Amino acid sequence: MTTTSAPPLRIGKAAVRALGILALATGALESVVTPTLPLLRRELGMSHSEGALLSIVLLVTGALITPVAGKLGDRYGGKLVLVRLMVVVCAGGLVSALAPNLPVLLLGQILQGAMVGALPLSFILVREHLPEGESKVAIGVVSGLFVGGTMAGTLAAGPVAEGLSRHWMFALPTFAVIGATVLVHRLMPQDAPRRSDGAGIDWPGLVLLSGTLVTLMLALALGPEIVARPLVLVALLVLLAAFATGWVAVERRAASPMVDLRMVGRPEVWKACVLTFMICVGTSVAAYLVPALFAVPADAYGFGASATQIGLFLLPGAVAASLAGPAGGFGARRFGSRAVVTAGVLVMAVGLFGLAAVHTEVWHLVVGKMMIALANGLCVTAMVTSTATSVDRGDTGIATGLVLVTRVIGFAVGVQISGAILTARTPAGSDLPAESAYVVGFVLAGAVTALSLLVVRTLSKGVKA
């Protein structure tokens, strides 16, 4: 049964600004962990594997929340769901700010993961209340402010954590999110549910996928410690297989599956997913290892950088990533998706192998990280564009959703492998991994990235404008 309603109320610039402020604040809150991860590891006594888990748990939660948020928005209205999601995010931010130890901080990050579903809901609201031309401009503004927020968080997290405390680097952006949520609640008109088609939310699929991802992350995080305990390792692998098998069985039979696995059987989709996974593994290894290498003491083989300095060193990479999306979309239209992905893979592989070979100067890491961030943005944008244009219009959301979920899984796996390598190559009684651990990590990521060219060769050239 389809719900009919009166035409939506047109919103003014104030409501769009409120959504933009919310995007800015959530972007800042999302980005504070990366530049301060070495500081958090020291203060909370975390291993590298635990630090890797902390850096990706928000993203994994977001991958699970996003499809559910979209369906709830359809059922109850975008504004209602957006505001309630932000209440969860604010609670997570406050938990993170008050966290005395790693388990509580992980809980806070899990709750903050709800913010990943907020940006798509913002786009839905803008399209609901504005004409087509104006909605495109508003979506661009909101997206740009989110990117700006991530840059602001990257820059400000270090000075706040060092000048005040790690607690305040979570608290300040959380207060901004609270204020922006109040503005959205006051200025954004309530939208009516767009449909009521009887399709429920795939809760069994969500639970089983959550179990699969959590078990996978746990196995990777504990890898160095459980290698000597084969029974524990076997138990985790059996549990992982059980969750994954159950999830596949449920998704194949669900009337409205969280992930339509039938789509994975299409060559254009599974190739895009494999490529996205491999590329994001390479990207995430650099995302974890580069800040860690910056923080290694200068009297060893690192630079002894503070959290503030790490934020400054990472900023060029963040700028490159923000430019890569538009450049990737333009390149895919002008030259075809395969050409863009090929160029991106080559640039990323050169950056990763270059970091393995030379990492004795700050600029080596800055340039390498910029190359990898730019290449990742080019590749992922081109893959999403290629996938969206290679399936039927009605399947676009499902196919691109698969690619984006694969992106999160690839990023999470790469980060956890990086943490496991550093932990495994840290001598007993020391907190400092051997320099060879970084070399191994960069070489492994470069090899995975280079191997993706075997899949790139099989891609169609893509649509050219």
C-alpha cells in the first residue's frame, strides 16, 4: 500500500544551513581519532592491534546502520529518524569523552557510528523539500561541509588533546553536534513517510552480518596472541564460518534482504566489489601505519611527532582525498572507468612501494600519503560510477550499496592486519615495533594493490561522455 500525502513544505536557507552545520560537526567528531591514535594508545595502554580496532569500529557500525536508517526514514520520515540517530551519536560522543578505559571508549565509538547514516538522510530531506536544481546545490554544500568538518577535526584534535585532554577532543565536537541537532529539529519541517510497502527491516540479516564482522575483527585483532593457542583460533574461525553461512542463508531467503546477494553474481558487480576490497586494503594500511610512524621517537627511526604535528602532516592527504571524488567522476565520464581505476591503482602501488623503500623524512610520508589518498578517491569514485551505470536503474541503489559495504570491510581488514603486523613484530618488553614491520606492511599493501590490476584488465572501459 502506498502512502499519499500533501506536497512537501519548501524549506528555506536556514534549514539547509542547519543541515550543513550538522554535517560540519559530525565530520569533526568522526575524524578526531586518526591523528591522536598514538596519544590514545599511550594514555590507555593499548597494543597496536587494539588501536587498529578502535580506529575502525565506528566505520563498521556505520556500514550496518546506514541501510537500516534508509528504510526507517522511508517508514517514519527522514527528519524523525535523523534526529533520533543524532541523539545516539551525541550519547556516543559523551561516552567517548568520559571514557576511562578502552572498552568504554569502544562503546562510545560504536554509538557514534550512527552518524554514518545521517548524511544520506540529510540528502533525502533536501531532495524532499527543494526543487531539483536547488537540491543539487544544497547537497553539494552539505557534502562539502562534512569534508570541511573532517579536515577541521584532523587539525584541531591534536591541539585540544594536548592542550586540554583527550576527553575534550570528543566533548567539544559533541557539543557542536548537540547544538546543530537542536537547530535541525527546530528549522526542518517534518516530512511524511514516503511509502508503506510492507517490507520489513531484515533484522536477522543485520544481526548475523554484525556477528560476522565483529568475529572477523576480533580474530584479526587477537591474531598475534592466539597463534600460539590453536583451539582458540579454531573456535573463532568456526564461529566466523557459522555467522557468515547463516547470513548468506538468511539473505537469500529474505523478502527484503539487507544485502541482495543475487546481485553479487553479476560480473560487473562482483568485479567492482573485489577491486574495491583490494584497493581499500591498500589504502587502510597506509592510513594506520603512516600516523604510527610519525609518532615513533626521533631517536629510533621515526620523527617523535606530537598529535598536533600528526594532524598537520595528514592534512595534505585529506585535501587530496576531497579533490579525488570530483576528479574521479570527471575522469570516468571523460576517459572511462577502467582508465581511471588503472591510473589510480598504479599511483597507489607506487606510493605504497615508495613508502616501503624510503620513509626517513617527513615529506616522504606526506607525499606518499597524498598519493594513496588521491588514488583511493579516484578508484572508489570510478568504481561506484561504473557500477551505477552498468546495472538497471532500479538496481542502482543495491549495487552501489554492495560496493560501499565492501569498501568498509576492506578498510577494516587492512587496518586490523596493520595492527597485527606491528604487534607481532614488537619485541617482548618493548612498545616499539621493529622498523621492518612498517616495511612489511607497506610491501604487503602494495602487492595487494598491484594484484588488483589483474581484475582491472577484465573491466569494460565504461561510459565516456
